[in-house]
Amino acid sequence: MTDQRNELRETVRARYAQAATAVADGGVANDCCGSGSVEVDANFGASRYAAADRDRLPIAAIAASLGCGNPTAVAELREGERVLDLGSGGGIDVLLSARRVGPTGKAYGVDMTEEMLALARENAAKADVANVEFRKGTIEAIPLPANSVDVVISNCVINLSVDKPAVFAEMARVLVPGGRIGIADVVAEDDLSVRQRAERGDYVGCIAGALSFAEYRTGLAAAGFTDIEITPTHCVADGMHSAIVKAVKPVRQPTEDSAAPCCGPSCCS
């Protein structure tokens, strides 16, 4: 990994550590993936979850929510499944997933930030949710064995990765054959260059590092995923969308034409 990538990853880690510390001290997480507090921002944070879900969780898990969507609402989790959340932060999606898969299932969270992991474990204890496990690691090198989970979710984290092909490959590795992903992420319109994306927001703000719709589909297909769907949900900047990303790890090796075409953006003018 280049020095520039290492520096960028450390910048992301430091920003999220700061956010976790703010929440632990009784505040809210600011300036990560959106402006203003997570409680009121319309595009990012706790506002993306139904009140019924928020009411079942510790306030610290809600205050630390920094995502751009609600992957647990689209992952179609079932009783007994094993689910992995990449970049689990304060644990909101892990805790919601654990309740959905029930006591016979398991929800894992992976995060590279010690402060977020500590906050997530504290939130799990407060919520009295036992079927969860938080592990330290990066999403480019997931600390789980191959073929160990049924579903991978993530909430506005993959755009922060410094090596997205590695993330896609790791998702495919840890999923069982027939496993699936349900991800919320920021995605750019195909006509925006990397430079234009950076003009709309910085890397730690979930904008500059976003892939385009075509790049996302190509990356998932290269990792072996099929049935790829990328559906924009709302605009977060000019030409930039929060989107739901779904795909399946096939039981057998896919053919070159097996990936479904990605839908384009439709909510911004």
C-alpha cells in the first residue's frame, strides 16, 4: 500500500475515532459523512432509520450512526442467518441485524477503530443483545474465514476504502455460495470524473472516494458477483447519490454475461 493510501486510511480512522469519543462523552458524532449532527441530517445518520428501530437501541448507538441508508431494511435478513457488517461503527446495524436473525443467528461487526469497537460493545451490552461479535480489522482484509457468513451489509463505508477491489474480493471470500450483499453507499453518476467528485466533498465526508454506478457494477462483477442491482435512493450532492447495492455470490462460477445491468440515477436533475 502506498504512503498516500496509508495516510488517507489514517485520516479516516482518526475522524471516526474522534466521532466515537464525542458520543462516549455524551455528544453526537459530527462531520463524518454529512454536515451537522446525525440526529437531524436528512441525508446521513439516524434519520435513515424508522422510529421503531431507533427506539429499541441505546441512544449512543443512534448518536454514532453515520451511514447514508439502512442496509438492514433491504438485506431481507432471515432467522438463523449469519450477517457481517463492514465498518460497523457504533454498532447500530449489527444490533438491528442481531434482532432480525434471532438467537439462532449471529451478527458480526468489523471496524478498524478501537474507539468505535469499544462503543459498539458497550451498546451491545446495554441493549442486552448476546448474538453479536465485534472484531478489529479492515474491510480490505476481513478477519473471518472463507464461506462463513450468509449476508454482508455495510452502511456508507465502502466509499471510504482505499482499495475497493480488495473489499469486493473479501466480501466474496467470506460469503457462502449463494450468499448475498445488501449495502448502502454513496455512488456517483457515470459522467462525473474523479476530480469532479472531489470538488463536491472530501474523502472522509464520503464523497470524493465514491465509485460511479458503472465502476461499482464492474468491480462487483470482477469479484464474481451476479444479480447486481444498484438503486439510488436520495441525492447527497450534485450528481452523487445514496444507493442500495445488492448482489449474489453464485453457487457456481458465473459467466462473463451473468451480471445484471446497473440502473442509473434518477433522483437528481
